[in-house]
Amino acid sequence: MPDSFGGSASSDGRPMAVSAPAEATASKVVMPVYWLGLNDSDVQLYREFLPSDNAGDPIGEAVQAMTTEVPQDADYFTPWHPASNVTASISSKNVITVDITSDAFKASLDSGMAHRAIQQLVYTATAAAANSGLTTAGFSTSVVVLVDGKAGYHAFGHESLEHPLERDATLPAPIWIISPQEGEATETSLTVSGSAVVRDEQLSWSVEPIQHGRPDTAPVASGTIQLNAGAGETALFEVPVKLEPGEYILRVFHGDGANEDSKRINVY
């Protein structure tokens, strides 16, 4: 996990637009949690759905999991330390208040990583609210972060938490595989779903078998994906794939391999 990242967010002007269809799931036994991941020379946001206890505070539960759980995908990481306690509430105008203990901020981060860590919290809190049906139509969603019950904390020595925070739209990675998730067991006929930004380069996918613990360089299945959106816009995609039983690496990428997101899956 890098603790230093001096670069700014991607400047190509075409970040992923994360909208409601990509945030919510029909199942309420899982919750969205955002992680950080290295994409070429940038550190960007990725999301997984983790099991939920449905304890009555879906936003607080998701943010707490962000600080205590380990990403299922080994390509992702979190700079947060475990928080002793997290609670959350949301107003009728979509202002989320998250109260988190100061022990979560122990990491020493530079300004770039500090901004990404705080945005990781903002994205997790707002996604959890949307996934739980707690947001009100017609209002943008913002997050007020209290630390040990108080406002104005200076997070990681760089980020002021004095005012409500909104999502930084430049930070989500350009490609996400939404399903299957890392390590998921699936039947031989499966549907790969995800979200991607439309770029000049073709969006492609491939599946490589894992032999003796390592992926084979020759894919057993591959293809291209047509996205129903204009250049620079974000679109959801679905690709039907049929595989023999075994263990595989699934990849989705732009061009010759840019912005790749990959998942290790088991087919039975």
C-alpha cells in the first residue's frame, strides 16, 4: 500500500460517472465499500460489495467496514486504521453525518493520498445511503464528518473536515468489474457485468486459465464490448461467457491493456 502519492487526479477530463444503477444492488445482505487501487500512475477508487449484518445503521456499518475489513481483491488497499466506533445519520435533504473515532486517522499520508482517503469515506457513505434507499430524490448528497463528535478535524494533516464534503468526480477508476467479484465461485455459464468510460480505445475482455498458480498467457475466451454511450460518458455493460470448470483470471481493459480491472474467479 503506498502511503505517498504526490500526483493529482487524472487530468484527461473523462472520469467514471458513478450513478445509481452502479451503486445499488437488489440484495440488502450486502453493502458497498470503496477501496483505493493503483491504476498505472494514478491511485483511484474501486468498489466491492461486502456482507452486511443489517444492524440498523447501513451507512455507519459500511464506513466502519472500510476501516476494518480487507479488500477481497488483492489489487485494492485502504490507508485507514480500524475505527473503534462509527455512527451515521442522514437528513431529509441528503446531508449525511458520519461520526468516526480519531484512531482511524493514524496513517501518515501526503496530501494526495489524504484527499483520496477522505473521498473513499465520502463515496462509501453516499453509496451506502443510496443502496439502502435512504436518499431523497431532488437533492444532492453531501457528507459531514465529525471526529470524536466534533467538527473541524484536520484529517491526516492535510484535509479539513470543517464543511460538508461532496464526491470528487475525477477519482473513480475508468473500468470496474461489478460481477463476478474477486474469488467468487460461478457456474460455467456466467454474465460479466461492469461499468466503463467510453474512450477512443476499444473496450475489451479476456479470460485466462490459472495453471500451477499462475495465469496462462493465452486466453481461452476474449472479445470486445460495445458501450451504449458517447465519448467520455459512462455505461454499464454485460457480457455472457461460457467456461469449462477451473480457475481463471478475468480482465476488462481499454486498448492494449490500459485501465485494466481484473478478477480471479472459480468456475464449477
